[in-house]
Amino acid sequence: QVQLVESGGGLVQAGGSLRLSCAASGRTFNMYAMGWFRQAPGKEREFVAGIGWWSGSTTYYPDSVKGRFTISRDNAKNMVYLQMNSLKPEDTAVYYCAAAQTVAPVTNLRRADFGSWGQGTQVTVSS
């Protein structure tokens, strides 16, 4: 298990950008695929970005964020990032960092595959 702590959320106007960070503890961070999820009030938790165990791994984005969000990781620093550009009001949600101890391609992963979660950080996009 790894422990995860997100930061970088906040209030931004539509069209703006935010960068979320996720700090992971544990010596086996580079054995985990990492993901970002979000959950808006009254909605299911949505998988918005994923990356395999190394920085050059395959990434995953749903159509709702493709071309606007970019996930990256720095295994030397035990960090994962989510760069969010061209933000829209519908991006408003609590964003969670998550870890999955697997070598499966990140495109095959689902929410149930992620066993470690952060506490979440609020992102609010005003129109």
C-alpha cells in the first residue's frame, strides 16, 4: 500500500488551468499504476487520467478530458501530476489520486483495480 496526498486544487475561471499534485509515500511507488478520478455531487466517480508504472508508460484519458488534461509522474520524487487546461464548469469536482499495484495496461484498469486513494482536492471552475 502507498499513502497518497493531493494538492493544487482551487477556484479557477472557465478557460483557465490548474495543476494537481499527488505525493506518494512508500518505497515501491514505481510498482504502481497511477490514476486521477473525480466525483461531482450526485455523480459517479469518474476515471479521468491514468498512467502506467513508469513515466513513459501508456496513458489513458476519457473523451471528456482528452486533449485538455495531461497526467505525468516522477518516480524519483514519488509524485504524480495532473495538468488541466481549458477548464470548463463541468470539470468542477473533488479530484482523487489513486494507485493500482498492477502491470496491466492502464487502459484496461477500472476503479476497482485501484486499492489506495488520497483524501481528494476540490476543483471549482466558475463560468
